[in-house]
Amino acid sequence: MKNNNCESCMMPLSKDPGQSRSEQYCSYCFKDGKFTYEGNDVNEFKKGSYAEMIKKGMNPIMAKFYTWMIGFAPRWKK
């Protein structure tokens, strides 16, 4: 069964504007065979993701919601 969302940020892979070579991760999270954020602090990852969403012009309320969703991604489950 193919996953339809990035396993790091939960973005639908169908909305990925880049060319990810992974079937699990979007091009924002995974480039050149490695994670773009290599740490393991989900809150730090969320802060960076939120800042990028705002920078790209996303509505702050939607950006907050999508940031909250990151905590449910398989990458961050312990």
C-alpha cells in the first residue's frame, strides 16, 4: 500500500512541487538521499516548517494546523 503523505511533514505527496526520489518523503524533507533536517527534535522541525510556510505566503492559521499535523508523521513517532 503506497503512502500518500510525506512521512516527515505529512504534506500530500501529490502536492510536492519538487522532484523527490523517495516514495516516502517530499522534496522539502528529503534531498540527495538524506533528510534536509537531520535532527530529531520535532518541535525544532515544526518551527522551521512553520516559518517556511509563512515565507511562501500561506495563511498563518492554515500553517499552524499543518504544523500541528507534523507530530502525527511516522518519522516522529517513538
